[in-house]
Amino acid sequence: MSTAVRPAPQEKSASLARLVLVGAPNVGKSALFGRLTGIYAVVSNYPGTSVEIMRGRFASGGRDVDVIDTPGMYALLSISEEERVARRAAVNDEPQTIVHVVEAAHLERSLPMTLQLLSLGRPVVVACNLLDEARRERRAPDLAMLSERLGVPVVGTVATTGEGVEALLAAALAAEVPVDGWSLPEPFSPLVTQLVQAAGTEGRGGFRLAAELALSGDEASEREVRAASPCWSEVAAARDQRWTSAEGFAVAVATARRRMALALLDGVLPGGGDVADGGARMLDRLALSPWTGIPIVALVLYFGFYKFVGGFGAQTAVDWLDHVVFTRWVAPIAGAATALIPWSAARDLVNGPYGLINLGLRYAFAIVLPIVTAFFLVFALLEDSGYLPRLALLLDRALKKVGLSGRAVIPLVLGFGCNTMATLVTRTLETRRERVIATLLLALAIPCSAQLGVVLGILSAWPGAVVVWGLVLVLVFLTVGRLAALFLPGAPPSFYLELPRLRAPRLGNVLRKTGARVRWYFAEILPLFLLASVLLWAGDLTGVLQWATAALVPLVRLIGLPAQAAPAFLYGFFRRDFGAAGLYDLAHRGLLTPAALTTAAVTITLFVPCIAQFLVMRKERGLKVAVGVLVAATTIAFTVGGLVGWLLRSVGGWA
Amino acid sequence: MKCTMCGAVPTGCEGCPIGSSIFVSQSLAALVPGQRATVRRLAAGSPADLRKLLALGLLPGVELEVQRRWPAVVLKLDCATVALDAALAGAVIVALAA
């Protein structure tokens, strides 16, 4: 996912150039954006990494250049909300140059869209990206020939190394409106022209395209064209007479454009078959077959998450930061420094048990930081290798049972890092039904990396407890997902995905991406952690905290936990990871039996989403869904937690 | 074998409203790995499904090779690899390559 950085100011000047990067998913738009602007946009090897439009500005030869990066779209006839967002950024009446980013080895797949973009009457430049891979597969196109035939500049680029980026920028800044608009051939163009003339918008390329999309069944375009062209009904009737429906028209238009594209490419692409990498193909087969694919998932989970995140991140690194850095170095210095403060209340605010240092900074830096960093590192490796789309395919059938499709794998796996980030990414799911189900399951049954790390760290002394905890979560995930799929109205999801090549992750990108995510995460949580410790300090001072804790005690006792566990639940309201970190403290003081620990771990994992997640849920899904999820999660957490506690206490050896 | 469009046993192409020269066709979901075919027609159940097929590059006239059908259908077309579930694959009517 990408986070929007510095929205560009609205004013226009004569020396301002505007470039918009458009293209299919996973062709390297964000990598090019980074090369051009120097701003890092998250780059991965899976389709749908960017869900938001990013803008960046830089100066080149005395001109200010605005660059806009858009989410990928397969065609201008959009399927999802992100594609509509991308289309609005590309197809509007702003003066801008369109940079169509295409994969050099897959020109026949993208050239039809180039032709469609050319019909807009805007300057267009084609960036043939991933040229290095095309060369390796001996599929590098003849760029000069293509450029001459199209009538617009075609520049070969390798965004990851920077090759060709300067030439691309120069071509884009000099680009002019193409002479040949590549309009549709005979049977289609009269219908479009009729609509354009009736609306009196001959000069607007955007309207010409809108007319074509409206005839192809695009609802938003149809509204626009219907309002502007009085002859819409007659033209639509003429279309139906010849092609039976909007869909028939859409297929016929797409076929015609493909034919034009193939004719253009004749001689541009080298002959010969496809030189596939045998090793990658073998790996692909192993990852996709359930017989070998499921053991591979298990290995990835065990080494990547259990050993590295849970073991190295949550234990080795946390222990060192907490016991060595904070206890030995920070605490004495902070103690000495705060001793100079004359007021005891102010002293407590800084260094008390709920103070900014002990709760705010220590929880953030010593407990959460190492775990989250470890997770994002593993996740970045998985992303950049192209493994996640394979996992999506492998799990598609299982996810269909809970009303999702394989595409939900990306937000769900990301949820193991940060639920808040993952809730933002559910936007890439196709239907509202899928988005609601994914939001609910993320809030409920997917522990974030801080929770995961802390819980695994605490439970690691009792492998049985880890197994019980894991089984309960899987059971809740499946049951709640199944019920949601049964009761939420809407069409069942479908699965379709282009599988990117398996690629060796590039260390530089993995590190930059991990760094960008950790920074995003910390900007999000640190103020909340500090605010929480101020609130807890104020609550402690005024007695509200004792009252709130006392109010939670019966609930905590009900599920069989000692009263001392109540504050951890209170913290959980602020941040999921904050609550988990509170639990970490409790376990280290030896206050919990295995049964109580398992119960607490289960309840706190299922328990309410944190404030940040709640805010994102409200923003993305609306208040009604957000409150619904909150109530459902709290109820289910305490019911399941109580049940697990009761069952475990009746088993020997756990109490 | 019968024509999937009209149900008639094909004897020739004269008078067929579809105007295609190949009548004996089947759904992509019925193909096994290794088989090559050409897309003839898209019989998507909804406009949304049709757009997904178009997005994957499945258009009449496109040649493809089936690589896998479980846990989802995986195809090679235009040098790209695409995956789709059985329900979507069922909407793609193809003619087997000779």
C-alpha cells in the first residue's frame, strides 16, 4: 500500500508540467515514480500494491514538474473502486502528459490501452519498463519502430536501476499531442461520433472516451453521456441492435483494439518462442500444487514468523531492548533526571508507572518496535518474491468458504503486521461484502505482529498453550467468516489474478520498504502511546483509572483471570499492541497460570480493535459497520475467552 | 458433439447467426493441463464477470494453454500467466487447438 505524501498545491503556472503515470498493475509505476521524484512509494511484486494516488513535485531545467502515480488498472473500463480512482486521475480535462507504463515483454497486453489513451488528445509517452527482463527472455521490442508507428515517444526503462529514466523525463517534458488519435474503426466510431456531436464536445478527448465507455456499459460514464447527449437512447438502441448489449459492444471493441495492437506490433517483437526460466517454472509448480504448496506455507510460517518474528523479534530483541537498554541505561538516567522535578505529579507523568517513559516510550520502542520491524522485513521478502499471489491462488478455495476470494490473502497476511494498515488495503477487494467480511475478520481473529510477537513470547514456555491459542483463532476465523458469508447479502466473490514472475527480492527495496512501513507505523502509534500514558496518568491521579479498572474486574474474573489483568484490557482499548504489551508485563511478574495465560492471550487477541483501527474502519466502511464490528468483537472475545478458560481449568495440569 | 450455441449437430456453417467457422466448443473449465485452445466466446453471467475476463486478456481469438486446473485454473496467454476460479473459467467458451 502507499501512503499519500504532500498533496501538491492547486495553483498552476506556465512553467509547471504535469505527468501522470498510468498502467496495468505490477508494471513498476511506483518504482518509476520514486526514480523521478525521489519520494519512496511502496513497491512490491504483486498487483494492487498502490491503493492511493501519490503526488510528488521536483524541479527540472527551471520547470516545476508534478508527477502523479496512480493505482494500476487493466483497462479503462474499470472493475474496482481503485481503478475508477486511477481513471479519474488519468482521464480528465487537466492539461497533463500521460506516461503509459507498460511491461516491455508483454506489449501485446498493454498496447490496446495505449491506443485508448491516445484517443484522449493529450500528449502521451510510452515507458517500456522491465526492459532488463525482456532482454533476458529475448523479447525486447524494437522501440524505435514502435515509436514511429504509434507517432509518440517510446522509451525503454528499468525503473529498479534507473536506466532510461532521464530519457523518459526528457521525452515526457517535450511531448506533444499526437497527430494520429487512433480512433476506433468503422462499425464503432459512428456511434461514438454521434454522441460527441450531439453533446457539442468535439474538442474534448475525455468526452469521446466517456462515450465509448458508456456504450461499453460503464455506469459513471453513462450518467455523464446521458446527461450531455440528447440522442443517447437512440444510439444505445442502435448498439443493442448490432451487438445485443453493452457487454457485446465491450467485447467487440476490445477485440478490435487488440487486432490494431497486434498489427502495430508485427515486426516490433522479436520472433521465436518464449524462453522461460526453468528454475522459476519449477518453483512455480511447487508453490501452486497443494501437495507441495501447503508444506511450503508451513515452512514459511514456521521460519519466517514463528522463529524470526516470534523468536528473534519478540524474544531476543525485546529482551535486550527492555532489560538492557531500558532497565540498565534509560531507567537510571530518567530516574536521576526526574528527581530534579519538584512536583510529584509531574514526576509521575514523566517517570511514574504510567509515565511517558515507562508506558509510552518503553512499550513503543522496546516491545513493539523490534517485533513490527521483524514482521515487515519478512513480509517485504514475501511480497517482492511474488510469492503472495501464489499463496492467494492456493488458498482461494478455503477463503471462498468464508465469503472471500484468494485476493483477500494480501490484506489478511498484512494484518499479521498491522491491522490498521491491512484495513486500509481491504479497499482492493472487489465487493462491499468482501470488504466488510475482511474488516470483521481482521478486527477479530487476525492478531497484529505486536500481539503475535508478545503472545508467542509469553506462551513459548508452554507449547500446548500456543497450540490451543492458534486452534481457537483458526476456529473463530472459520466460524465467524462462515456465518458472515451466510448472512451478509451480496454475490459470492470470484477469483482472477495475473501471476507476476517469481523474482529474487532486491535487498535495497526490501530495506527501504521495511523502513517506510516502520516509519508510517511509528508516526501512527507513538502519539497514541504517549496520549494513552498521559490519560492513564491523569486517570490514576484523579481515581478514574481505579474506577475503570474496578469496573472491568468482574468481567476479567468472569473469564477466570486475576484482577491484575484488568489494566491490560484497558490498555487494549488504546492500541491492540499496547494491551498485548501490558500482558507481557503481567506474565513476567509470574501472575498467571498456563490456563489463565491462554485465556488472556485468546481474549486479548480477539478483543476490540485498537483506536487507530477503529478510526480506519469508520473512514473506510462507515460508522455503522465500525460499531457493529466493535460490538461483535468484544462479545465474541469474552464469550470465547470464558469458554476456553473454563475448559482449560477442568483439564489437569493447566490450572 | 453438439454446437454449444444452438444445440445442433454441426454439419456446416451456413445460416448460423454466430458466423463462426468453429462450432464444436467447450468451456475452459473442462480443459486439462497441457491442452491448448482458442477463445471463441465469453458467456459471462454478469457485466462485472465479463470485465474480469477482459482484464485478464481473455478475448475471442486469443490463444491459450492450460497449465493447471486445481486449486484454480492457471493459463498461459500472451506470455503472461493468469489465474481464475472455476466459475469464471466456465464462462469462457473455447475451441481446442488441432
